[in-house]
Amino acid sequence: MITVRPSRPGFSAIIASGVGLAIAGFVGGIFRGHSGFELFGPSLIALAVAVALAFGFRQNARVELQGDTVTVRSLIGTSRTFPVDDVATVVDAYQVDTGSGPSGRIAFLGSEGFALLRLNATYWEVDSLRTLTAAFGERLETLEEPVTVRQLIARHPHALNFRTQHPFITFVIIFVSIAISALTYVWLLETV
């Protein structure tokens, strides 16, 4: 049995996002003239949620290869299993330039090229990932040289998720969501 667990840098990245969100909320509260819980409350809640997510990810998330099945356990502990025989190709790209810096990407693709599982190597133990991918023998396609998102998509169209393939669209969606949330928050403060 091969088990891949979340890495410490992945755990730290989740906590760092929560700290960044908490600082942004704190600074925003200062500029809005808040004090007391109105100032610290949202920041503490954002930080607590990030810490809870990080610990949940660290405790629950797993990828396991046991016998002829691969089992993926999520952040909340739900699991999904697929047979090893369904995997036609394992793409192990050591460095994919996603625009925000290179990161390793691993995709388990079925016979029609669709992804059964995609992993960002930043969040997982790299040595265990290499052991897992090596277990697939001749189905493994290792890309040791750096590749761009376009180059990887040209070779394997479903190896990367939508967010990685279209970072600008993802940015716009996130920006609009944050703007709507901020406007709703301000509107709620004004009506109370």
C-alpha cells in the first residue's frame, strides 16, 4: 500500500492565506473606523476558518494505492475510489509554469483522456507522490523539463483544471465575488 499525505508546505500555505485574509480584514476595519469586535471579529473568524481547514486537510486528506484501487480522501473525509485499470496515463509534470510560479502537477487520465484525479504537488509529500506514480510503470509519462500550461494542454487537454487553464477568468470570478461580498457587508452594516 502506498499512501500520500499532505505536505507541511501545503499546510503552511493554507494558514498563510488565512493570516493574509485576517490582516486584510483588520486593515479594512481600521479604515472603516471600527473598533472592538467589529474590528477583530471578522479577522479572527477568517483566521479560525483557515486554521480549521488546514488541520482538516492535514488530518483527513489522503491518496492511497492499495492492490488494484486508488482511493482519494478529501478534506472532510469523504472518499472516492477508482480501479487502477481505469488509468490509461499518469502525467507527472515536475514544473508547470502557471503564471504565478512553477509547480508540479500530476494527472491520472482515463482511456479517453479525461482526468480521474489531478494533484498539485505543492500540497502533497513529493517523495510519496513519486512512489505512487512510479507504481504505474509504463503508463507513467514524466515531464522533467519545465512546460507551460499551453504546452501541457496541447499534449493532454484534461490534465489541468479550469482554474489553472484560465487564470484570468478565475481572477475575474474571484474579484467579482469579493466585491459583491464587500458591498453586501457594507450594506448590512448600514441597515443594522
